[in-house]
Amino acid sequence: MNDKKARKETSEITKKGLGTLIGKISGKGQLELEIDRLKSQIVRLELDLQSAKSQLEKKEALARLAVADRQEAEALLNQERIRTQTLSHELETLRSESEGKLKFRGIETLSPQAVQVYLSRLRSFHAPADDLLTVYLPSGTRLSEIMSEKILERVEEETRTLLDRLESETGVVIFYDFHRMICEAMAPPLPIASSTWQLGHNFKVALLEESLSKDYRILILILHAGESFIGFTPDAQVFDTKELIRSSVKEKHSKGGFSQRRFERLRGEDIAHHVDKVVEALHRFLEENRSVDFVILSGDFQLIGEIRKRLPLNLEVIEKPSDIRVEKTGGEEILRTVLSSRRYLL
């Protein structure tokens, strides 16, 4: 009985030992499986890390190349900017030099009678093809503003430059032969009303002839310190009324110091008094001749400015440079000089 009991206890102990041993063996396997899984994950992560590093290195290399390319592009851009500025400066210099060398082939003053002969000769000029260009340009208008680019390109650049430099308060009429047998401009005595151009086998002189033949009512003032002239012509042919205005104005002083300043002040007072006398006569002429088409001012620049400020705003005023000395010039000669035209050979 005791042996039997002992064998039973021994058997139970053996079973428990084996169960414990099997349990231990089973836990170790799971741990090893977990270790293998973790190792696999580590390998996978290392591969992902290596791939990420490789991509990062490629992107960094591309970025370095992009920076280098940008720096190179900026350097080239700066070089081109400097080159462009240099070329622009050289071009402006060449233009200034060429403009300084460009001159009219000739400048001539034409009396009203001489203008009629001049236009008659132009009218007789004939070309078999449409090679004769006539352009009417009001003051402040350029060829490029009214003509097509196609026609403008046929006019030499030097000619266009000279025309742009030609300043006339009355505008200009251009007569241009594309074969350059005739190439000139004329500034008429009275303003050109509107711009127009014509390309044909002869020059368009009729508009200019019509303007010059009109009976304009004109008031003319020749202004000089101490001696000025005012005259009115109802037909641009002869003066209907005229007046010579004289007053005492001191001659210019050449000495310096206080004496000169006092002298200049007194001279200024004399000139102001003379201007007042001219304005008084001007108002009288305007009252007697209320219908005036143009007022022509010539003479001293300072006096022209003073008189212009006192003229009614509704009058059309023309300033004309001239060297007329009224004390030595008769009325007919004044009228002929003021109504003369200027011819410019291009």
C-alpha cells in the first residue's frame, strides 16, 4: 500500500516536472519568434532608412546643383544687364554726336512774293510714280503721329531727326522726294490748322497757297525797350493803322556794385512804364478793331512775355523771332518781314 502510494506520488511529481519543462520550452520558442520578428523589422527599417538617406543625398545634390545653376544664371544676367547699359550709353552718345553733326543744308527767309515763286516751282515738279510726299504738320506734331510706319520708313532717319528738331510756332510743310531731288520744309507765317499728308506724282501746294492768300486781320507788335511798334492790317497786305510808341529808357549799365543795382532798378521802372504805354495803345487798337484773327509778337523776349500776359485770352498769339529795329524800318518792310516764311533744306 505504501509502495503503491509512493509510486503514485512519484508519478505525479514527474508529470508536474514535465509540464513545467514543456511550459518553459514553449515560452522560449515564442520569445525566439518575437526576436526574429523584431530582427526582421529592424532589417526592414534599416533598409527604409538607407533608402531615405539615399533619396536625401540625391535631393541635396540636386539642391546644390540648383543653387549653383541659379548663381550662374544670376551672374550671366548681371553681365547682360551691364552689357545692355553699356550699349545703351554708347547708343545715346552716338545719337548725341550724330545729332550735333546733323545740320540743315541751308536756311532761307522768303518774303510773301518769293513764296509765291517758290510754290509755283514746286507745283511744276512732276514724278512718273507716286514718289512725292507732302506733309502738313501743325506746331508740336511729329511725322510719326500722323503717318503710317510703312511710309515713314521711306523717309531717311537723318531727315526725320532734323524735322523733329525743327521748332516752329506755326508748324511746317514738308516737301520730300524719295529720290531726294527735293527735300525741304517751310515754316509759314501763320499757323497750320490741321495735319494731313499726301503721296503722289506732284506736291500738294494748294492748301498752303489758300492759307497765304486769305485776308486775315492781324495785329502786329514789335517790342523793344524805349521804342515799340503796333500796327493793324485787315488783309495781310498793308497796315490800316499803325503807331510808334517811344519812351525814355536808360541804356544798360556795365559797372558793378551799388551803382549798378540802383541803375538797373531805375531801368526796370523805365521799361515797366514803356510796357504800360504799349498796353494802353494795344487796348485802343483792339477797341477800334474788335475782330482780330492773329496777334503777332516780335522783338525783346522779356517785353513779349509782359505783353502776352496782358492780352485777352481769346486771341490767337504768335511769337516770331526777328531783328527788326522799328526806328529804321518802315511799315511796309515790317509787314513783309513779319509775314515772311522760313525755308529749311534737309
